[in-house]
Amino acid sequence: MECTRCGACCVAPDIAALDKPLGVRCPHLTADNLCSVYDRRPDVCRAYGADEVCRLIEAPTLEERVSKYLALFELTDEATAIRERGCSSMRKARRG
């Protein structure tokens, strides 16, 4: 499957290499949903490829895609709690 550059993979999952918590927008994701550090992004980001999950979360907006991703993996409540606490890092989110 070809990447649609929707940005959901840069918001929904946690990314330990970037200390990015679940459901929080990556600080390197630009307004047009592209990676601002693409040439030096971490290996976990380099290794990620569009797959069936991308098809399952298709939606008109990034917010809807992220919501569908979190629901698919039953992570909605956890992500909501992280966002409500204002956790800017995985370390802070795990202490929550």
C-alpha cells in the first residue's frame, strides 16, 4: 500500500525514540502533515510502512483518522487521559 501522507502515524501511536506520547501530535509534524526532520528521522519512523491499518482508519480529517486508530487498538481512554494531563513526553505520561 502506498503512503497517503495523512500524518496519523505521527500522532496516534507513541514513539519512544522521539519521547512522543500516545495520541499527541509529533512536534516534527508540519501543518501540512509532513515530517520536518524526514532526512534524520529515527529508525522506527524509517521502518514504518503503510499497511492495512492505514486502510482501516481512512477518514476525511487527521483528527478522525487518529480517533479511528486509537479505537481500533482500544487506546482511546488512555490517549484522552494523556492529553487531559497535558503530557508532552512519554516519561511524563507514564508517571501519570
